[in-house]
Amino acid sequence: MSIAAEPPIDPNRPSAARIADVFLGGTHNFASDRAVAARAIELLPDTPAIARANRAFLRRAVRYAAGRGIRQFLDLGAGIPSLHNVHEVARDLAPDARVLYVDIDPTAVLYARHLLAGDPAATVVHGDLLRPAALLDEPEVQELLDLDQPFAVLLSNVLHFLPDGPALDAALATYRETAAPGSVLAISHVTPSDHTELTERFTALYNGTDTPLTPRKPDEVERLFAGWRLVEPGLVYCPEWRPDPDDEPVSDPARFVTLGGVGEK
Ligand SMILES: C[S@@+](CC[C@H](N)C(=O)[O-])C[C@H]1O[C@@H](n2cnc3c(N)ncnc32)[C@H](O)[C@@H]1O
């Protein structure tokens, strides 16, 4: 299903979804994506580890939400199916979990459709997370999700592709206002941290693609949680957010340049 005209896949234009797929060792990418990814890894050799740490954060946030009784997940900017897909993680704890994946990238939607074919409790829609009303009104979404019940809004490594402005503010306000009490918001987000020069070079690299980067400082990321109560430990570097007991301790969390946090309504 598609709530917006789905553009054709253009192998010559690098896309954020497919570049992320390269970082995660996936195979759903083209030479144009691999060229940007290679340059990113040149600038910041930790990039694949950072992408994996982000997926691990997402996994822990999903488990947290499932542990709070949440059975509905809205994964916005879900990307190409990869490590720890939300429906797999959620169902480990909650076999009745329902998951809506949303992405604006046709490659991500194509492979998610393929993965989810025949799954009545998980679906993917092609859409823009900045148009939540259109998204949430879709009959297929209404059928899958009961918006009167709490749900988890997952914004993992996506908001830094969206500039500040009224469209972002309004979209976040709609998700917040729609969410029933007990709902959860998880965000991971690239931050300049102490590595300002590196972030600038990284930003310049993405600014040459269709998906420019807007890294945000911690207080700016925190503002994205307006109206949600951040749960412990608050907004931290991804590996620091409720690590699993067997996770290796991280000596320099700032090198992960990605903040993660979970809010509750
Ligand atoms: C870096 S990937 C992150 C994928 C996944 N969430 C993760 O954490 O691994 C960012 C994804 O956000 C998607 N995206 C960017 N802007 C979007 C928008 N306005 N609406 C929906 N998806 C968007 C991109 O297509 C891409 O798949």
C-alpha cells in the first residue's frame, strides 16, 4: 500500500536507506550508495559499529515498550529490513505485537513488503512521516492499529534527515496528541557531540545526496521529546541507554555520535 506516489528506484542516486544498509552489511544497495558509505567510513571508521549500536538501541527500546505492555509499534523511517527488525524483537516478548513500518524510500518499502508478505500483524506503507494525518487515516493502518490503545512511536536514526521547521513540529505534535496515555516515543539521533569537525564533514557528505543531514545538539534532541517524560537514564549516547548485562562496557560513548532516549506519555 502507498499513501504517496511511490517514486521509482533510482540506482544512480544514493539514498539514506540504502547507505544505512551498506553500514549494516546488507545487500540491498547499489554502487552509488556504496561510494557514499565508503567515504563515510573513511571519515569515521566506526560508522558500521555506530549503525549496529543504533540498531541495538532500537532493540532495547522495543523490548522496553513491550515490557510496559505495549503491543503496537509504529516504526517511522524504518529503513531496509535488517538487524533486529521491530516485529521480530517485539514478538519475542509479545507474540501478539502488531507493527506498522513506514518509509519514504521505495527500496525500503519493496524489501519490507517482501519480508512481511503473508504476515497479518505487520505491514509496510510508503509514506512521509511528516504527514501523520494522511498516514494514520489510511484504512489499512486503521485496521492494523487501535489508536485508542497505547503504541510505541519509533524514530530511529531518521529525524536528523528532517530540518527544523513547522512541518516537523506539527508532525511530532500529531503523534503526541494521537498517542494514548502509556504510549512510548523512542528517538535516536546524530549529534555533533565533541567531534564538530567530523560532523561537519559527515554533514557535507550527506548534503551531496537527496537526504541532507541535520545533526542536533543534545538540548535540541531533547526538545523533540516535548510533551513526553524521558525515562531513565534520559537522553544518552546509544550504547549507554539501558545496556544489556552482557554488553561490553563502552569507554568512549561519545564516539558513537548518536543519542538515544525513550519518553512516555
Ligand atoms: C538511516 S535510515 C534508518 C533506518 C532505521 N530506522 C534504523 O534505525 O536502522 C533512515 C531512514 O529514514 C527514511 N526517511 C527519511 N525521511 C523520511 C520521511 N520523511 N518519512 C519516512 N521515512 C523517511 C529513509 O528513507 C531511511 O530509510
